Amino acid sequence: MEGTVFAPALEGMKHVKSEDGAMLTKQFLDVCKLILPVIEKFGAAMTIVKSDIGGNITRLETKYLTNPTKYNHLYTMVQEEVDAKTAKGSSSCTNGLLWLTRAMDFLVELFRNLLHHEDWSMSQACTDAYSKTLKKWHGWLASSSFTIAMKLAPDRKKFLDVVAGTGDANSDIEKFCSTFSPFLEENHKFLASVGLDDLKAS
């Protein structure tokens, strides 16, 4: 494979917005899918995150595929659920998008930690990212499972060597964080505008 494991996601991000600046459903979900191989490199530590992200992508994709034209724009399915008053349901696409965005916030924060704190171990980088992002939304059980999983984080240098492939890991991680963050912020802004950015885990 050419470049780092981030390369396909970086390429995909160029197509997430339509010409008029709307977030496109399939393209956004495709980028999230392209992050899954990166998460796989964490091994057991990220099993929970990976299945969570995968499940939410599938939920949104299933809805999108029922009518790709209608749901071409990512926020259309959320707006539809808001109007139907089903957005707060645990199996709603709104909930799926919210948790997908939060999981991605965690990953971006984790990658930033790896860039900015060269002396941190991987589990330290993971734990710090978790406390800044997902922790406040998780109940005790989810939080405990997560904390235990973080202890299984791989050796930092091995991880960076694996994700680098034939490319420059630090450069691509930097690009990934700076390009992907604005999409996540936009999701949060939209969800907040319809009063749905503060749903907690059951």
C-alpha cells in the first residue's frame, strides 16, 4: 500500500462536501469506514470503539440506501427524525450520527496527543483523549469497560511504524486531524441546533 493507513481517508475527505458546502452522507460515512483499518492497528484496546463506530456507520448507511437521492445530504435523515419526534430514540439515525461523531472526536484527540506529547505512552494518550471526549457522555459501566480496554493499548512506536506504511505518519496524522475536525464540529453544531447534542449513553 502506498503511503500511510490514513492516505485513503485523506483522499476521501476531499469529497465529503457538495459544491454548495453540504455534508454528503455516503462520502462522510466512507471516510469514517476508511478510519476502521487505522483503529484495527490498535488491536484489543479499540475493539469496543471499532464495533461502536461500525454499528453506527451501518445504521446510517442502511437508512441512506433506502433512498440515496432523498438522503444524499447527511442532515436530511436527522431533520426527518426531529420532525417526526423520533430523533431521541436509541435506534435513531440521529443517535447513530451523534455517537459516530463522538467516537471520531475521541480518535482525533488521541491522534493529536500522539503528535503533541511525544513522551506519552499509548495508554496515556488514549486515557487523556477519552477523558476529554467520550467520558462525560458515558455511564459508569461504559466508562469502566473503556478504562480497562485502554490498558491493552499497543506500544506507541510499534503502532506508529505500522500505520506509517511507506509514508510519513506524523504528517498524515496532522492532516487527518486538521481536515476531519471541522466536519465533526459541523455535525455537533447541527445536532446542537436541533437540541440533540447532549444525549447521554443509557
